[in-house]
Amino acid sequence: MKFQNRKHALLSLVIASVLGGVVVTDAVAQARGSDRSDDRRGRKAQKAEVLFPNATREEPKVKASSRMGSKLQKLIDTYNNGEDYAAVRTQADEILANGSANEYDKSLAAQLAAQAAYNLDDVPAAEKYLQQALQLGGLDNNGHYQSMLMLAQLQLQDDATIKEGLVTLDRYLDETKSNRPEDLIIKGQALYQTERYQEAIPVLQQAIAASPEPKDSWNQLLMASYAEAGQTGEAVKTAEALAARSPNDKKTQLNLASMYMQADQMDKAAAVMDRLRASGQLTEEREYRQLYSIYANTDNKEKDVIAVINEGLEKGILKPDYQTYLALAQSYYYTDQVPQAIENWKKAAPLSKDGETYLNLAKVLHSEGRIPEAKQAAQQALAKGVRKPDDAKKIINLK
């Protein structure tokens, strides 16, 4: 049993649009040789926050070229307007192809083109633009590493490039020396997605410990990693802690029940599910099936199986299908309610893929002395096919 609704939701992309615009606008003004005072500008340009103070990369010295100043400003304005991303790409491509553009001009053009392509749902193009921006190397550390992180996340979204994404992400973490919980979570998720559960655990632990308010989804990911790595006890502890913090959250409680089931703690799993049932929170077929399956795998809980199934059928949540009728039949039989068991075997047998259920029905009918019905059920068993035809024939040939 996997934990409820698990895995594969990627964290939101980090996009540096506003920061890029502010930095480049200032650089363009400098390249034009502007001598306007701060008073004439209306305010002094604020220095951008250093996002990666521990980065090993040396900030590049190159700034916007004077020849590309007007084209860069037009590109920035078009991007910041946020209405015509196709035009952003067109203008960026012109700068990238211009022989007069320097590394900074082209790097910024590639970065903005990447963001525009992403907004147009053209992920392959966004990745190519980001790779160009990184290879050109003209952006400051803020823009350079935000582009690298964005590239990593785009690569991690696709199974075909997820390994490349991990390489890009590791490069980002190594060069920035980042210990931000949000960055570590991305790596933990990627390791989980590539089934490297044992490696994911310490990364996720570090992220959770470093955050003053770790998200429940982070703990759920850690819980899932424990479970997949075979550390069921740790998975249960994590699930219990989450459930204690969110006693009214249905998903969290269902996850806890699933963890108890994996740990073969059926009594605890049943208690969690029954609380949800009593409060009217079991509203889906799979939830009722999970509860009656728990009882079916617990000693002396056949009456609970019957109660849960009948309630689910009455509410229209459980479908009257083969598995439902079979579970009812077996539970009635083991609680010595043979007529009800026979009734449900009769409903289950026609829905079975073979004749084995008909044969079981024939044997029960025979033991109850209902010979004509037993012979008829045995004939139907043969017609649908059984592993041991002789068993059916013995009942058919009874005198």
C-alpha cells in the first residue's frame, strides 16, 4: 500500500524577471554615459540584494554594451509588459544573433527569452535559452544561478532529462553553497523520483531541520522515502506526527492508516479509518474498500466487514461488484450466517471471471442439503471453467 496521493508534484519555478530588469536598466544608463543626478532621476537606483553570498563564481565585469542599449531596453520593456511573450522571443533572438552584442547583452536576452518561452509552454526552447545564458556567462550571480536553478527544475519535470536535472541541481548547490530548505527539498524530491530513497532521506531531513516552518508536504515526502526505503518504523513515526498536527485533515489521516497497514498494525489502521467513517469523511469507494479490507485481514472482524460493506452499498458509495459480494459472502459464512452467505455467493458467481465461485457455492449448498441447487451451481462452474472439474462432477453426479 503506497501512501495516499503520493509523489511527483514539482516545486514552483524561481524566475528572476524583476531583478533582471532593474539591474539592466541601470547598466544601460551607464553604458550611454548618462550624467543625470540622482535628484533628476527622482530616486537613486537601489542595489539588488545579493542572493548567493557564498557563491564560488566570480561576478563578471562585463556590462551592457552601448550599441545594444536601446534594443535591450526595448526587450526589457516588452517583457515587463507581460502581454506579448512571442515578441520577447523575437527581440531576444535578434540580440542573440547580433555580432555587436557582448556576453552580457546575449546572456540577458537568453534569460528573458527562456522565461517568455516557459510562459508560452515551450519548455524545450526555455531549456535551450537557459543553457545559452549559462554558457555565455554574462549575467551577475543572481541572474546566473536563478537561471541555473530554473533549468534544473525544467529538466527534473521530464523523465527523459531527470538525470541531467540532478546534475544541474548538484552544480547549482555546489557553486552557490546554498543550504536553503527550498533548494534542498528540490533535490530530495528529485532523488525520490529517481527511486534513490536512501539518498533522499538525509537531504529531506536537512531541509526540514533548516526550515522554521517546514511544509507538511515535505514531511510527507520524507515519510514516503522512509516507507520506500523499508524503514517502516520511521515512516510510521513521521505519519503519526503529521496526523497529530492535522487531526481534521482527511488526507493526512488516510496516509497514517496506510502506514499502519504497511507496518502490519491493522488495529491502529482500522481505528483511524473508523474515526473518519464515524465523522462522515469516507466519501469515496476506495476508502470504504480500504476499511473493509483492513477488517478482513484482522482476526474476528467479520461483523465489521459486513457493517462497512452494507453501509457503503446503502450510501451508493460501494459498487455492487464481484469483490464486494465475495467479501460479504465470506464474512457472513464465517459468522455462521449461511443463508446470507449463499445469497451473496449467488450474486458474486455470475460476475466472476471463472467458475471457482460457482464451485464454492455448490459445495456450501451441498453441505446445507440443498442438492438440486448445488448440482445447478456445479454445472455453471463447469461451464465457466474450474481448476478441478472432478470436484464439480462429483456434486453433479450425486444420487
